Amino acid sequence: MNEVMDFEEYGNENAPLLLFLHGGGVGGWMWDKQIDDFSHYHCIVPTLQGHGVRRNEEEFSIRGNAEEMIDLIKEKGAGKDVHIIGFSIGAQICLEMIDLAPTLITSAVINSATVIPMKFVQPLIAPTILLTFPLVKSRSFAKVQAKQLYMDGEYFEKYYEDSVKLKPSTLIQMLKENMSYALPENRSNSTVRILVTVGERETRILKKSVKQIVEHYVNCKELFIPNMGHGFPVAQPQLFNEVVEKWITKGNVHKL
């Protein structure tokens, strides 16, 4: 396992393992309300490359993060059922993990993952970020950004703190990875039970991505969340937790 890997552990170490992967530009704190509800499980909340205490790292890649997480699961989840839960780029990392280690994981909850590459946007990422990055230190600008993720309330200070510490090079790499990610060409025969969730108010690309993921995997179902944008675990934590619990224990989609 990577020596600089950073993670927090909670709950019952003898119980099934739940791995929570945060979104880009935020931190493991986004899962605080999940950790409270899933204390009867062995919960692990890692920090992704280039974030938090790892902010000085020069590399961010979906594949690299996925490989780290697989090593972490092998160390901490040997002999256990393993369930992975990811948000946004954390959800893309979950999909990459399933592709790399299809027999290691029992179930997955994929929340708001893009799998349709946006090639026309990629050349604009670096110049746009370099031009606008000074705005990151503006609290009013950060409030607008945080609101899109439902993090403008109790989580705002943590969101702002992480935002101002994120290196522009990391943000550029992360956005390039996010906007170029696609499912593997070969149709997967993985037996991992996968639930893909997306808010009904999210972008067309995210909603189309759900359909692609469901068609790609053998044991995969979808759930559209009414009146929800990008940030289901934070905006409606109780409902999100009920969805996760029902999926990982019974393999059933929660009725909304």
C-alpha cells in the first residue's frame, strides 16, 4: 500500500467493510453523517490523492486512486464482505476498482458518476483554471460553488478550507481525469451488485451516464432521486443512508 495513503477508520472492525470515497475538491468529512449511521460496520474513509493532508502530492489519477483503494481493501477487508460507496469522481474511482478487481467487492453504490468523455472541453480546462483560480480564495465565490454541492451550510468552513489548499495543478489533473473517464470497452461480467444513483436535477450527461453504466454491468440497477442536484449524500443524508443500507444488505432498490 502507498506509504502516504491517509484514511480514517470507524465502527466495528469485525463487521463488513464499507469504503467511502469523497468527491473532488472536498474531503472525507462529507461522509460524517454516513459514519454516524453506519457505526455497526467497519467504515474506512480515505483521502484521495492531492487532497487534505495529501495536497502536496504531484499526481492525481482515477487509476492510481483505484489501485491504492484496492490495496487498502486487501489489507483491511480480508475475508469480509466489502461495499464501496463513491460520490462524483469518487464514484468514478469505484467503477475503476470494479474493473481492476471484479471479485474483490461485494456491492457498490455509485452516486453521480460521469462516464461520457467531454473531449471538446478538455483543452479549455488548464487555461480556465489558471485564469479563475485566484477566485478560490474569495469566500463569496466559494459560497456559490459550495451551494451547488449542498455544502453552503454546516459544511461550508470545511469546504472553504479544503478549497483554498487545493493546488491548481491538482484541480487541472482532476478535471481532466473526470471529463475523460469512460467505461472499459469490453462489457464487464463482474458479479458486483451495483446501484447507480443520480439526482433528477443533475446534468443530461450524468443522467445519460446512468443508462450506460446499467447497460454495461450484469448486476446493476439505477435510482433517480426526485428534486435532487449534485450532492445527494450531503443534501439528504438520512434518505441516502436508507438507500445504501437496503442495497448492501438486501440488494433491493429503495422505493422513493
